[in-house]
Amino acid sequence: MLTPVFLAMIVLLLIAVPISVVLAMISFIPTFLNPHFAADAVFLLRQMVTGINSNPLLAIPMFVFSGVVMARGGISKKIFNIFSYFIGDKTAGMPCAVVITCLFYGAISGSGPATTAAVGSMTIPILVAMGYDLPFCTALVAVSGSLGIIIPPSIPFILYCMATSSSVGSLFIAGVLPGILVGSALMLYCIFYCRKHGEDKEKIRETVQQLRSQGLWNVFKDSFWALLSPVIILGGIYGGFVTPTEAAVISVVYALIVSLFIYRSAKFSDLPRIIQESIGTYAPILFILCSASAFGKVLTMTQAPQVIASTIGSIFTNKIVLLLVINIFLLFVGMVMDTGPAILILAPILQPIVAVVGIHPIHFGVIMICNLAIGYVTPPIGNNLYVASTLTKVPVMSIAKKAVPFALVFFVIQLIITFVPPVSLLLPGLT
């Protein structure tokens, strides 16, 4: 029964049927093949509705809405200014400030493409004006934008926890050190690149001096409320004061207060457009969640995870080989499939497989999302590549070529995350 299900999935994906429709259609195949199958059509339709009746899932639209409000409020520029003030005139200081800004903005938006768009639209023109190569700047923002799904709060983390019944709060905290590690590695490559290709120190110094002429206090005061946002969200979750869902609601209230009343960078008249954009972002995710809920139930009832786990386990008996194979497989998946559907389809299948060799579900969640994050900058899907290309009009393949060294650095850190569990499990206290 499993064979026709997966064959139908492959065919439908190849002919570009939307993933939400694919998952819904293949969920009904077992019923058509066997009228006595326990999950009939009525049962599956009910599962689609009840499957999204989940408190943790409420965090997704809240974080989407909060991220859009912050983007409209120009929060990324204020974050960038404070880091540029301190390190802008160092070697690769400005590119490194972009990476750090993506780290902080990722803790607001929870989305890779959103981070790329918000940070890239503001920083790329600044870097190009200072003499940096446009394709390099575009690739830098595209890759750094991937940090948006590793640094919590992360929408893919929430999807993984829904698919595997893991703790959202623990996975959020587990993503902090890996995100910082990836960001640090990207900054090291920026330093190497700038030393090799040189920088226009005069233009950089002029820009930094113009910023520093405002005075540290003024720059810090202007950036303070933007920098405080991730502190409130993560501090509330890690301190045990709020759940991730409650933190998402707090982030919306905070974003509105900061953008409307403190910075006044957004107006009440902007709210309908912000709400419309948020709905446009979340609605496709919602349809995928409905279909994935039914598909996950079918997989469970056909015992697909157990069958696949035992098959792969019998082929790859060595833990290191198994993890390498899964990493390579997820890298390929990230190239051809969007992150959300990939998590909802594969997490319930792969998590039991790695559990057999002693991989903690939270650790595997970080492994999986970090792998798929690399897919944001690898063709043919590469969402961040297309977002960055839209911002700069640089062809996608030109950005992809410049992104190759960044992606290689990213993958090296991915291997460290995979084979050094404390990187992910230390902060949640699971070591």
C-alpha cells in the first residue's frame, strides 16, 4: 500500500501540483485501494480540521504578523546601525554587521525569506555604495537570511515539533548556539574574502564616521527597542515565564507598540496592508498543515515510519554513516522542496530512524532545520536566492555561484552540529 502512495507523490510533485493538494490527494489513496482501511474519507477530512486545532500552531501566524510589522517599521536598519557603529571600520566589519543583523532579525521574524528581504533591502545598497561587489553582497544576505529559521523563534521549528510531538520551547533554546556558530563561521569567511579582495577603507571610514558623529548614546537609544525584542521573546521562554505561543502574542503586541508609538515608523493606516500581507504568508502554510495532518495519520496507520526505519536501519548499521546519509539526503531535499512541506513529510519518518541510534529528537530537529536552511540558497528552489535576486536584479545563478563558499562553510558547521550533540542540547539542559 505504501508503494502507490509514494509513487503518486513523486508524480504529482514532478508535474508541479501544489504540495498541499499533493498531500491531500495521496492521503486518500489507501482508502481507494482498500475500502476497509480504517481511515475513510470522512475520517481524513475530520483529521484535516482537528489536526490544526493545536495551541503551539497558534504561534505561527503571530510570529508571521510580528515579523511583518517589524519589517514595515524599519527595525532592521536600527539593528544594523548599532553593530556598524562598533565594528564597521574593522576588516569585513560591514559584512559582519549584516550577518549579526540577520541573527537578531531572525529572532524577530522566524523566517528565512523575511529576514533576507528585510535586511537585504536596507543593507545591500549601503554595502554597494561602500564599494563591495554587488553579487557578493546579495549572496551574503541570502545565506545570512537562512539564520532566520535557526535562531528562535523559528516557524520551521514549530512545524517540526508538530510533526514529532517534541517540545517547542526546548527546540527554540536548542537553536541558539547552532545559530551563533553558523553566524560566526559566515563572518570568518567574510573576513577571509575581504582580506583577499580588499575593501575601500576610505568610503567605509566615511560612512562609519557619519554614524559615529551621532554619538553612541543616540545610536543606542534609537536601536534599544529593536534589540530588546529578541531578549523579551527568548528571555520569556527560557525563563519559563511564557510558552512559545504566549511569547508569539507578546511579540505582536510589542511590535505594534514599538512601530506605532515609539519609532512611529508605521501608521494605523498601514495595518490593513500589514494584515493582508500576513494572511497571504500564513494561508499557504495553513493549507499545508491541514493536508500534512491527514497524511501523517495515514503514515501512522500504515506503519510507514516503522517500515522505512527498519529498512534503512538494516542497510546502514553504523551511526556515523547513517547520519551522513541523512544529512546528504536532506541537503538534496532542501534543493528541490520548500522547508515547511519537507519537515511535515519527512520528520515523522526520519525521527524514529535516528532515535534507534540514540539521537535525541531535539538534536535531530536542529540537524534537520539547519540542513534545510542550506536549501534556501541552493537552486532550483532556493527561496532566499529569488528574494535577493528580486531586491538587486542580479541573476539567481550569479548569486548562487557567489553563495557556494558560504554554503560550504555552512555545511562544515552542519557536520559539527550533527556529530557534537552538546552544541544543540547544552542550553536546553538535555546533555
